Amino acid sequence: MGDKRSIIPSKKIMSRLGKTNAEFKLIEEGDKILIGLSGGKDSLTLVHALKEQQRRAPFKFEFIAVTVSYGMDESFDTLINYCKENEIPHEIYDTNIFNVAEDKIRKNSSYCSFFSRMRRGSLYSAAEKYGCNKLALGHHLDDAVESYFMNMIYNGQMRSLAPKYRADNGLVIIRPLIQMRERQLLAFTTENNIPLIGDEMCPSQRFDVKMPHARETMKVMLKEMEVKFPDIFVSINASFRNISDDTFFDPERFKI
């Protein structure tokens, strides 16, 4: 068989993961973590990062990667084999989301929030099935900043993506990659020739629905801003933990 090269994220990724974990206490002794594994660059980086963190950490924790099947005869053979080759514990969680969507989604309607809610609910159920107390998601800093501007511009709300929160059912949701840039994750998967699952596995491709534009608009806007202000993501990351909430238009927060 020969020696198989271990796929280990870069020192920068592991360093940032360690600092984020220490700051927000995301992973702790005795945790059993379910990783939502879509097969994209973010979730595959997360799986490899937690596998390496498991080897390095001075405490013990378990994880299992779970891929949600939408019930539309998807083939996950490449992902299943990849996880086996890299000794990543992995399960497929079958659902009927696709059939439900056929009844619920109206022609030319937006699909993103619907599938996101359904997929998240399935991961919550999978976490209960596999006895996990935490769910790890692959959101990164670009996601958090884009969400912040989307909420502010489209919803009139100052809201982003928390590194850690507790769902209504008691499950703790963690985002270990939340302070990393999207380009770091892409570089890791590209440099290691990791096979990725793309948009072809998204159920929206089988519906006549309106393509999402808000997030793509934010990506373009932030890309233009970063040209003018190269450290903008560093500054926004800092601002997320340095909030002067009494300076906004909420009388309940006024210091008077």
C-alpha cells in the first residue's frame, strides 16, 4: 500500500483554530461533536482541522462527520471513500427534504432560507441520534461579515454569526473557523487536491427558483472595499468584540 500522506491544515489555520477555541471555549473535555459535512471546501477543512486538533489537544473529545442526504438519489460515493481513506468517522443522514420542497416552494421563489432551515433541523436530529452535545459548522469570517452587512442593509438589523450559541433544544452550535478567511480554506483544499462537492448536489438546481443575489452582492461590495481598505476584515473582526452598544438608537441601552 505504501505510506499515505496525512492531510494536515496549515500552521496558520491550526493556530487560528486554537486561538478561537481558547477565546470562546468551543471544544471542551468530553465533547462529542457532530460536524455538518456538505463536502464543500469549508466543511472539509473543518473536518481535517478538528481531526488534527484531536491529535494535538491536551483533552479528549470525539467527532463524527454527518452528510445530509436530501432524498433525491444523490451519490456520495466519492465523499464516503474520501472519509474512509482519511480515517474520518462519517455517516449519511437520509431525509425527505427534496419531496417536502416540491410541495412547499412556490415557482420563482427564493430557496436559500428554506433549505438552510431544513438542513439545520436535520443536523439537529442527527446530533440527537448519534449522541452529540455540539454541532460544528464551517462558517468563516467572510460569511460572518457578509451576514452582518446583509442584515443591516436588507433587514435593518445589526446581526452576524456567533462563534457559539445554544439552540432551543439545548444543542450547542460552534463555528471553529469563524475567524478565518474563505481564501485560506480554498487554498488548503486546492493545495491538497481534496475532491469537493459543488452546486450540482444542491437541490435548488432541480427547481425553477430565483437565484440568491444578496450574498453575492455583499461579496462584490466587500471585495471592492478590501481593495481600498486592505485591513477591513481585520478591523471588522475586532469590532465584533468591541461593541459600544449605548451609542446606537436604542433608548434601553442609553447610559443616562
